[in-house]
Amino acid sequence: MPDSAAPLDRNSIAALLDRLGVPPAAYRDGGLPVRSPITGAEIARVRTDDPAGLERTIAASVEAFRAWRLVPPPRRGELVRIFGEELRAAKAELGRLVSVEVGKIAQEGLGEVQEMIDICDFAVGLSRQLYGLTIATERPGHRMMETWHPVGPCGVISAFNFPVAVWSWNAAIALVCGNPVIWKPSEKTPLTALAVDALFARALKRFGDAPADLARVVVGGAELGAALVDDGRVPVISATGSTRMGRLVGPRVAQRFGRAILELGGNNAMIVAPSADLDLAVRAILFAAVGTAGQRCTSLRRLIVHESLHEDLFAKLARAYGQIRIGDPLDPATLVGPLIDARAFEAMQAALAAARQAGGAVTGGERVLADRWPQAHYVRPALVRMPSQSEIVLHETFAPILYVLRYRDLDDAIALQNAAPQGLASSIFTTDLREAEQFMSAAGSDCGIVNVNIGPSGAEIGGAFGGEKETGGGREAGSDSWKAYMRRATNTINYSRALPLAQGIHFDL
Ligand code: NAD
């Protein structure tokens, strides 16, 4: 195995950040230590923002909004197009930084940057398609329509596990909609945010005449996020993270009549029906359950298998799990990198202990490579046969644990799948048209993402992304998600010489 410790020393990180345009003052002597989960070693100390800094940032965003809202949308799209070019040019470096800071394997680090490029392309097209309706009016000589206007600065609070893609889903759309963006990244992943900030600055410079404060990053923990959430000058708060965080943020935004886009925890299931193509299913299960070391919001956590194939599928899965290469995520042969930190490891061990208590049979789950990287946390992904869907199964543990349950009747399987308090992603493997359609019907999966013959994770940007129930109800990225970043005005225009009232009301002197 190649030695990954060497490219992770402070000098090589500094060289990488330099190529991405991040000034050393931002990460040399700040108050926030950043560790790479690959080795567990400290790689930077990032400068943080205090409440006064946040105040200045919000004031600058309000100013930027006054100018940006008047720029025609296709011209705004041009800025996002240029930013997409900067991302293409920096894809290798930024992808590597994602791997270094989050521990994702190289393929997934690059994939995350590709997702940013994709949403930029989508937003450029969207900048010419912010359509409003023309609506039939009941009054003669009148016309009715709706117009969409920019709404104001959008606050983006993001989680560690998609440190840059989630910001771009919000920012690319918010920017073409005419809004500045203020980003509070996860305190675990500030370096990738600083790098994106530097790339955006390059795009701004090439664009020429956009306000300087269109996209700003503020670095800090939950308190800084809370201050952003409470500020009435920020009409939209898009918050991605745990359900615990969303429970705090949602009511605070509602309290001031702001708009919250909540993208919270998931507890995603797959049903494997008797007619399933098992080879496809095993491959899909593997990517969804162990990819990103089980640290995707859409990671597969519950496998609900028909009793007729339960033993066969479990044996196939156990064989596949035995071949997974765990290790340095920058090594191209690796499929599973480290967990983000010690807390994630402890949460995983606690969940496995609870599963055993509830009668679960656990395979895997133990720490590996501790002798090589004592400060890092690598684990063997766990397969857990559960006798029933007990409390721990319904809890999102952000680690590679796959609970395996069995079912006899599809209605029962769907009920099991929908019993989770979260409602993000779901899938069914079946070649039976009736089963597939039932799963996607009103009586089927209650999730925001409902797939057939692919796993629950790895969404494309073209669709609206998000989920129901404790996942928070927000939608981001494609489809008509852009409407959450604009305000809608309904316009009625009277071009007649009379003043008829709606509903035929007479009100004459
Ligand atoms: P987290 O909730 O610990 O932190 C997320 C962000 O919220 C961080 O930036 C944090 O500083 C901020 N935050 C925390 N408390 C806050 C408060 N009171 N006010 C304002 N901001 C606050 O989550 P995490 O550990 O970084 O990420 C993992 C979680 O995120 C998982 O539950 C995962 O399912 C979820 N997630 C969801 C999606 C989605 O689209 N649904 C995507 C990625 C991750």
C-alpha cells in the first residue's frame, strides 16, 4: 500500500491550497484545528469568524443584493458558467482536497466536484428559464400573470460529508435567481470551503462587474450558524445536517417568518423482491451501504429481503463484504476510507452493541488499521441480521452498518420501510412491474427519493433532492427547486376602461 502520510504533511497541504488560490493567512495560525481523517493528524488551523465578522458579511451581502437583483438572469448565468470553468480546471486539486479533508476515496472526491460542475451547467440553462405562468382571468380586459423575483441573501449551512457539493446545489441556483450567498460550512471541513471561495473569486474577477460580496464564507461552529439563522436580513436558510440540528434551526427560522430549506438525516431502505436481479442488487447494495464509509445522507442502512432469497442474498453479500478493500482513500484500489472522527467510531460501536442487545447477529464493524494510523478511525463495514426492526434500526447511525431484515408480503415490506421517522431515499429491486409501480404509488414508499433497480444513493442533480418527515421536507438542486430561492408576485393588469371586481362584487357609490 502506498504511504499516504507523506502527501498529507503541512507543506504538501499548503502547496495544494496554494494551487487552489487559498492565502496562507486563512489557514496557518487560526483558532480552528483541521484534521485529516486519513491519518487523524492536524493539517491546518483555520481563521474563524466572530459575531462582528458575521455582521459585516451579512451587511455586505445585503449591499451586493441591491445590485445583483437588477442584473438580467442570463447575465447572472454567465458568472455561474465561468465558475463552472474554474471548477473544471481545478477538478483534480479540489477533488483531492475533498478526499484529504473528509476521507472520501479519490473517485468520490472527484465525483463531488463533478456534481458541482453539473449543477453549474444546470443553473446556466435555468438562468434563461425562470418562467412564470400566464393565468386565465375572470375579468374582461384584464391579464394575470406571475413574476419571479430575487429574494435576498441566502444562508447555506452545510454538513461535513458533502463539504462542497451541497453548497453548490444552493449557490449555483441562488446566484442565477439573483441572490447573494453566505456559507457556513461544517467546522470539520473549512478548507474545501476556502478553496471554493478562492475559485469563485477567480470567476468573479473574470466576469468583471459583479458585486464583490456575492458569495461569502464564514467559518465557525454551531453558534455562528445559529446567528446566521436568526438574522432577519437573510430570508432563506438552507441547512443540511442532522435532524437534531434541523429541530433547532427550523423553528428559529419560522419564528422570524424566514424560509427554511431543511436537508436532514436519512435512514434509507431497499426492498429486494423475489424477482430481483440479484447480481445487480448486490452491486447496488455494496455501493450504497459501504460507499463513503456509510457517511452519505442517502447511504443504505436497512435491507428488507424477501424470505425466499434471504439466505442466498446474505451469503452473496457476506462474500462481497469480505473482498472490500479498506484503507488510504487516495489509493485507487481502496473502496472504503476512514470515518470522519473518533465520535463517529464510538457512535458506530454503540449502535452495534445496541443491535446485539436487540438480538442482532453482527458480522464486521471492528476497527482496522489502528496500528498504522492510531489517530484515525477505519472500520470494517458491518452486516447485521436483525430479528425485527427494533429501535436502533430506526435510528440513523452515520457509519457503514447495514441491518438486514426479512419479509413475506410486499405490503409488510413497504410498511417496514415507511416505519422509519426519516423519509429521504428508498429503492426496490424487482422485475415485477406491479411491485415496482406499487412501490412508487401513493400507497408505496413515503420518501422523497423512490428508485427502482438502483440503490438509494448517488442522485443526479437534475431531479429535486430531499426528503419527507424528519428529513425536513426541503428540496434542492434540479427540477423546480429554484422556486425556493425566489419570491413570487402575482400581477393583475387592467387594460380596460372599466373596473370590474372579482367574484362579481358590486361596490358603487
Ligand atoms: P451536524 O448537524 O452536526 O452539522 C451540520 C451543520 O450544522 C454544521 O455546519 C454545523 O456547524 C451546523 N449546526 C449545528 N447546530 C447548529 C445550530 N444549532 N444552528 C445552526 N447551525 C448548526 O451534521 P454533520 O455531522 O456535519 O452531518 C451529518 C448529518 O447530515 C447526517 O445526519 C446526514 O444524514 C445529514 N445530511 C443530510 C443531507 C441531506 O441532503 N438530507 C446531506 C448531507 C448530510
